[in-house]
Amino acid sequence: MLHFFIGTNADNTNDMVKKRRCFKEQPREKGKKLTHEDIFKIRQDTRPREIIAKEYGICGRSVWEIKNKVTWKYLI
């Protein structure tokens, strides 16, 4: 069974959200970035990543990457 579709990055993102592969119900303001304080709070938060993601308007995967220091590595 083939699950690839030809489309733009926007098409792919919309499909991902529709299939709940990314928990992004309220998109962040365009250009808004997480602060260092947000990163520290996310790392200490013990709630499920989907709940954290909704609060900050980011994907659950982004929460995982922040907590596992895949991104924002320079913040200890």
C-alpha cells in the first residue's frame, strides 16, 4: 500500500495535522519563536508531550526534540 502523495510542503503539513501526526491545533503566530524560558519550562514539564505541544503551539515531535536536547542543545 502506497502512502506517498505529490504535493507542496503546505499540503504535507496539512495532511500531517489532519491525521493527528502533529499536535498543532492552535498555530503559533507567524515568526513567533520560543524563548529560552519556554525551553526550560518544556524540559521540566512532566505532562504528556501532546498537552505541552498544544500549550506552546508546536508539534509533539518538537517537544520530544527539546526534551532530548536534539534542538536547543546549547541551553543546559
